[in-house]
Amino acid sequence: MKHRCRNLLLVTLLVLFQSTAQANDPIPFVPSPMVVVDRMLELAEIRGDDVIYDLGSGDGRVLIQAAKKYRARGIGVDLNPQLVEQAKIKAAEAGVSHLVEFRAGDGLKVDISEATVVTLYMYKWFNNQLRPKLQRLKPGSRVVAHDFDIDDWKPTKIEYVNPGSDPSGELLEPRTLYLWKIAKPSAEPKAASQSSPITHSQPSQTGLTLNKRSTLFM
């Protein structure tokens, strides 16, 4: 019964999160299921030499998992100081405090120029405002967004994560993941205006998609 009530609460939070994503609305903390976190990291092709910025880092699960699994360094930014402290405690418990850092702050104002990977589970209005910074990242950098894409910027790849892919039963609703890869600037104006084709991974009962949503705005 306790597990069922917890799942019902998570579904309610997800529905509210997705249905109230209006311009500049405060962004609540809705933790991404771990199966989504793992798929986001796989989609981003995380390596040990990556520097990951997780904007709206919440309880720190994305960066902590990246540090544990890939030994990647990460910086998490969240507006909620209590969540920042919670993330620090969890990182210490996981033994990865030397690899990750969590800061209280506005993700739209932080300098992300050193990032090779940026992960997002934010409303579209936030992603849209962040887009100019993302598009200025170093060539080869990757951006992964959970459920909310970015206007006027075609993703390199779209994947779907389905409940059937999660043996833990934590994932109760399908999720969509978006990947953008930062390309080298083209020397030819015509080539620069051309968009790369989007790759769609078809959902299956055992297939994954991407995901995560933390909080920057409470």
C-alpha cells in the first residue's frame, strides 16, 4: 500500500508538471526515475573526461550516477538550497563528493562554457531561454533534455523510455528524451542552414528513452 501511494503521488506530480508548463511558471522538483537517468547518460555518451552541468539538479541523482558509473565530473545548479544540501549529503554517501559539486543558484545565469554535457528536466520556457548558451558550447558537446524540447532547434535524436523497460516499477508513464550534438561551425553559409536529420528510436516493451526533471525554480 505504501509503495502504491508513492507511485500515485509521483504520477500526480508528473501530470501537474507537464500540464502547467506555461511561460515562466515556477518549476517544481519531480525526480526522474533511475531508468530514465541511466538512459539520459547513455544517450549523452558520457565519458570519464566529460564535465556535466545539470541545471535543476534536485537531489543530485543524475550527477551522482554519472560519477559512480563513468567517473565523470559534474556541477549541479538548483534554486532550492535544501535540495542542494540533500544532493551534497547523497554524494558523500555515494563516495563521489570529489567528483561532483552542487550550487544554489539560477541555472539561466550560471556560466556553462566549460560543459561538455548539459542535462535538463526543465520547462520549455527555461530551455528556450537557455538555448543561446547551449548553442555556443564547444563542438562535440551534448545536450540532453527530458520531456521538454527546445523551439527552433531540431534535436539530433529523440528516444522514448517506456514503463515496460523499468523492472523496478518506478517508471509509470512514457518519457521522451531529446539529444542535441553541437556541431562545428560550417564555413559555407548554405551548409550552415541545413539541418541534420532527426533520428527517432521507436519505443518497444523493452526499449528505453531518456529522462530527468529536477528543480531550478521552486
